[in-house]
Amino acid sequence: MRPFLIAPSILSADFARLGAEVDAVLAAGADVIHFDVMDNHYVPNLTIGPMICKALRDYGVTADIDVHLMVEPVDEMIVSFAKAGASMISFHPEASRHVDRSIQLITDSGCKPGLVLNPATSLDCLDYTLHKLHHILLMSVNPGFGGQAFIPETLDKLQIVKKMVQACGRDIRIEIDGGVKVDNIRAIAEAGADMFVAGSAIFNQPDYRQVIDAMRAELAN
Ligand code: DX5
Ligand code: ZN
């Protein structure tokens, strides 16, 4: 397994040219495509749904698609995204009435399950779920928008989650989402993350490869 995964968030891509944008970022060295789903209910913004995920698959995208559900309720969207070709699906536990059932639904649908924790969400929800998860997504901004600043307290939280994962003894990915840039990715990795979502840092630059290479160089140091 590749130690560090870089997952560009297409939230900051040019949606009028989405297929070409995904091709470009994968050609530039991205590992996974991060797909932000917002419903103007759980979060105050509205983005893209399963039809767009399926459209990317039909267009020919074979890379893993990491669906981050910022919707409430979650279960119907889990099923729809699994059918649409999602690889990983994560949801916010407070948006599901039955968290364990939703995790099981992701697994049963053939996808890799994850839980997403907001900056102020406690880690308690991992107590009885951690061993069932493929990934934990720690939000380092409040969900809803790209281009926000990294919340530094997340570094302490990452260290705690890393210890929990080590104690659990399973190979669970620790993903970080929000405000990830070339100049902070190394500190984030040192705190325990091994999968990095980056939207504006990549798509707001003309040369995606230059940014991804710079991130990998930081991670290699
Ligand atoms: C925020 C989304 C993030 C966001 C990251 O709710 O979950 O994936 O797009 O964007 P940047 O990297 O610009 O903070
Ligand atoms: Zn996200």
C-alpha cells in the first residue's frame, strides 16, 4: 500500500470541464479523487450527486473515488453512490440515526467505509466502530466550503487518532480534509495523517503536477 495518498477535491475544479479536470489531476500524479457531496441541509452549500459520479465512471475514470457525504440522512445516498461507482464512502456520524447500520450498509454495498469528524466532534463515536472502518476523515475546517484555513487544533486530534489506530492494530487510513497546502502537509503527516485531501491548493494553481510533486517532496523529507 502506498504510504501517503493525495486526494484532490474536485470541489475546486472547473465543473464545466470536469472530466478533463479529473484526467489532468490524475495525470499529474493524484492517487484518489475526493468527491464532496453537500445537500444545503447538513451543510450550507449544494454540490454534486451520484449522477456526476456515474458520469465520471462512464467517461472512463478508473481511479478510486472517495465520496465524502455531507448530507442528512445518509443511507439513501450510500446506496446511490455505491451504484454510481464510488470506491470509498464516508459520512458524518451526527447525520445518521444509526451509525453502525450506515457503516454496514457501505460495506455491504461493496465500498470502503469511513467516518468523518468535524473539528469540534469528539472521538467517542470511534469507540465501537473503529475496527469496522477503512478510513477516518478528520475535518480540519468546518465542512461546506473549499478554500478555508486549516484549524491548527486538528494536529492534536490527529495524534490521538493515530494512537487509537495503532492500538486497534488495523491498517486504517487517517485522512485529513481542509486547508491542506504544500507548506503544512509535512506537519500534518508528522501528526499522523496518511491521506491528504487538497482542493484549492491544487486546482487554483495552473500546474497541478508542480503542486502534487511539491507535496510529495514535503512528505519525503
Ligand atoms: C469541505 C470539503 C473539502 C474541501 C477542501 O467541506 O470537505 O474537501 O473541498 O478544500 P480546500 O483544500 O480548499 O480546503
Ligand atoms: Zn471533503
